[in-house]
Amino acid sequence: MQVNINGIETRYVLSNEGGGPWLTFIHQLGGDLSVWDQLAGYFRDNYTVLRYDLRGHGKTALSREPFGIADLSHDLATLLDTLGAPSTHLVGMSLGGMIAQQFALDHPSRVDTLTIADTNGGTPPESRALWDQRAASARTDGMGSLVSSTMSRWLTPDFQRAHPEAVEPIREVFSHTLSEGYAMACEALRDFDVRSKLGTIRCPTLTVAGRHDTGTPPAATQAIADAIEGARFELLDAAHLAPIEQSHRFAALLETFLERPV
């Protein structure tokens, strides 16, 4: 389905076979909603599952102007308004985890629970140049120049060898992401920092990291849990896309977390 969100044609998929509480998944930089196919299938019998493509990703149109993570949070709020969702359980991975944190700060009453994976609460000053470099590479040399290094960070070699059927769609989506959409998102990510505000988040929170994640070290994700009162931290045997590489374990963790009394 397509809907105009803040002037941008946005693709979303809504699975509400169960008609239960809302559960929204937010994908990573250079990804699209398809990365959540397996997990959406697992939860759709008991939840109203929403997935969508971020600006300049998948089949969502490119933003005309530069944007920040707060703008991506506003996009989600508008999408939920359009679909009639007063609140949602929220799951975000990597860039999606940053958007989820921002949304929880911007709209605390609309987040039933917060689950964030392989992400951090802010880009440290020493890493900002890295995001400028990736944005420049995408614009100058195209997404193909970034595929190999990205896949090596995202998924462990063992997983890539054992599960080509899972790896190739992720590689294809990344390769076909609009260069400018990727670059603009890199710049939004570069400027993100909510670390000083995390202590104000009050919703039940689960944080998950991949033990072998070199791009976002597990300590960065654990620091978010340490900053949010009562938050839980889990470490999985995976690289950056831990919810995908360890999908069964992640689904079990999420299911248990969602079902606990609030």
C-alpha cells in the first residue's frame, strides 16, 4: 500500500489477521520493510503488524530536502495517525532503532513497549566523518561500492555461507537503494544524539545486540539499556543484523517481552 506522508509517497504493509495490539517494525539503513518478512509472519496472528519503507528506501519516495531523525520520527507519527493507531509496540533495528528512540521521546504516550537492536543513542564525534565518507561514496561511486563492506558487517561469514536464501534478498535491497536516499539517511544518522535524554524514557524497553557486531559494538546498545530505568539487555550470537541472523531467538525474546505485564 502507498500513502502520502508529509509530502512523501510511502510504502507500508499492514498485516492484521489477529486484530490484536499494534506492533511496528522499522528497518535498517539501506534496507526496506522486507527484512522483517519472517518476523512479521510470526507475529501477525496475535498483533496488527505494521512495516514501512523509510524515506528514499525501498518503494518510498526520496525526500526533497535534507532531514534528521526527528523528521523520520514525525513520519512514523503521521503514518500511525493515518492508519488510526493510537499507540504501538515499537521494534527498530540499527537506524530503525534510532528512530524508535526518538519516537519514544517525542511521543511517549504512543509507545506501549520499545525494542531496539544493534543501535546506539548517538553518533560519537569521532564517528561523524565515517558517515560523511559513506554518503560521499554512495553519491560518487554508487551503492555497489558499499555492498561488500556492508554485508561483512551486517552478517557473520558462517551465516552468509549457510543461508544464502536469507542473505541475497538483503544484498539486493541494499544494492538497489537510491544512492541519494542512503546518503541523506547517513547524514541524519551522523547528527543523531539523544543520549542525554534516554533517562526520561519510561516505557518497558528491551535492547538487543549482536556479539560480533563491529559497526555498532554491543557496549553501545547496552549503554542505552543502562540509561533507561528497568531496561533489559540481551546479547545474541550474531553480527549487526542480529534480529535477522538469530531470528528464532529474537522472536522468542520479543514474544516473551511483549506478553509480560506492564
